[in-house]
Amino acid sequence: MSTDSPDSGLPWKVLTDAIDFAVSQVVDDPDPLNERELADGHQYVMRILQAVSETSLVAFDFDRPSFMTMRESVRHLGAAGPDIDYDVAILAAGKPYRITGSRGDAAYVGIVVYGSGGAEGASSILAAVDIDDVADQTGGFTYDIDHPDAARVIIRQYFHDRGSEQRGVWEIERLDATDRLGPAPLPQAAIVEHRIGMGAQTLRWNAQLNTLWTPDRRDHPNEFIRLEADDIVAAVPNPDVTYAFSWWRLGDGEALEIVVRPPEARYWAIQLCDRWFQSYPHRQTNLNDQQVRAESDGSVRFVLSANDPGTYNWLDTSGHTTGVVFFRWLHASPETLPTCRVVSRR
């Protein structure tokens, strides 16, 4: 091989190192792993790889930007809410973009622009808007982005009932691109290597999310704290949301009872994840305000356990012994935080 030839294996070494790192975050977790937890942990690494593959195959053509929707196959990642759709577009910093669309029927639609933090998550929230503040009477909207540090934009849709609420539709364009663009450029070695490197960063970010989002709280399980978006910016949060967050930990034969008095809100939900911030949409791990049953005094009681206790508002720990649980409060904040009590499982 010529000495002037590129090292064709170098970008893959970056990715395989990231895979090794992701696996280490599972097998070297500080809490013991039972067989079920180990299986879900390895499955989590595979899901991250699938997400990285899908993302890396999207041509990051800044002249022809487009949104990528978080598909069902990777909806589990990064504490993503099962009620929420996330559409992501990659931006060229300092270039002007315009988003146009129609909001649809979701309870909430919001746009957030983030700065890049590489494998450490987002570095900052640069701009945000609730679509209802800019949409016209038909639901149509236009939103312009022009920021020197912009790296990506996410449009979130929060649904109470996916079966009856219609998704919004939108597109993004670069305003200073030429009117007549030629064919998209063919892949170049440097560009593909960059995409593989970005994929490795994404893999590392997902694998270490539980060390970026208040890792100190792991030593104080079953106790909620209030979090604003600025407290957890590396986790790419929604600034229109206040979070109530806790690690949970249970022993054999135990369940966790959570009681909350919810504030008035357009949308709120509780979500249960495992220790890697992995959610399970096909298990009962998420309930929103239109799905829960309240007590006569207006409070809501949840039970976290490995088996259905036959009560309302059950969340399935699926054989896991520890993880995270949190509330999302849209444009609202509870006067008091949820309380936790460990009880015997029936």
C-alpha cells in the first residue's frame, strides 16, 4: 500500500473503542447485575449501535438539511419519553435556517436549538419556543434559526393518545443556499470518517448518560429532587419542562410507593427507566396525566414493582433492582415534591 494512502481502518478504531466503552458501562456498573439486568444492558448497547447507524447514514448535507425522526426501534434511548416524538436536524453553526410546518394535534410542540458538546452531550440551550406562541389559527408556523454556535435542533411533540392525535409536519431549509443546487456530493473519505467519529461520540454520550444526569443522586435513592433544564443541559432537556427526579432501588420482595399532588398542567407524566436511562414503551413504564387515576383528595399514588399488584397506576420494574424515575411537568411545577415509601410487595 502506498505511504500516501489513508489509513482505512482508523475511523473504525474510534468506533470500536466507543463500543468497548459502552459495554464497560454495563458490565462494570457499580451496582450488582442480575441476569435480567445484564440482558437488558447488552440489549441497550445494541440499541445505541442501531441509533448510531441510522444517524450516520443520514447525509449531513448542510445545504439540504432534513429532520430525522427517532424511530420506534430506538425510542428507548436516553430517557426518551414514550409519549414524545423527537425530530432532529443537524445544523451548520452560524448559518441561517428556516423551519415551516403545521403543529398537528399533539398536546405540546416545541422547538429547541442546542450547542454542541460532543460526547459530553449538549453544551447549551441556545433558543427555544413553544409552537403555540408562534403558530397561526390554522396551526401553521415559521421559525428562523441563525446562531453562531447552533449544532442541532430538536422538535418535540408530546401526545396524550397517539391513536387519536395527529402528528405535525414540517421541513427545514438553509436560507443562504443557492436556488439551484446540483446533485448531493458523493461521499468523501474525510466526510465518512467524520460521520463515524460523530457516531462514536453519540454512542459514548448515550452509554454514560447516567453519569451526566445528577450521578450523585444514585447514593440517595427513593428521594426526589427538582431539576430545571439548566441543571441537566448535558442530557439535552426541554426548557419548557420542570423535572422531579430520583434514582430508585428495591430489594427482594419490595415495592416503591410514590405519592404526588400534581399541579395544573397541559401535560405531565411519570417515567420509569433502568440504570442506563433506558425506557420500555412496550412495558408499563410511563403514565401521563390522562392515563392515571387520582385519589379523592386529588393526589396520585403510583406503585413500582416487579409484578402487577392489582392496583391503579402500576409501573413495571421488569426484574430490575435499581434505575431512575422522574416526572415531566410542562409549563408547571408542583408545590411539593413527590414522596417515596418502600413497602412489602404482595
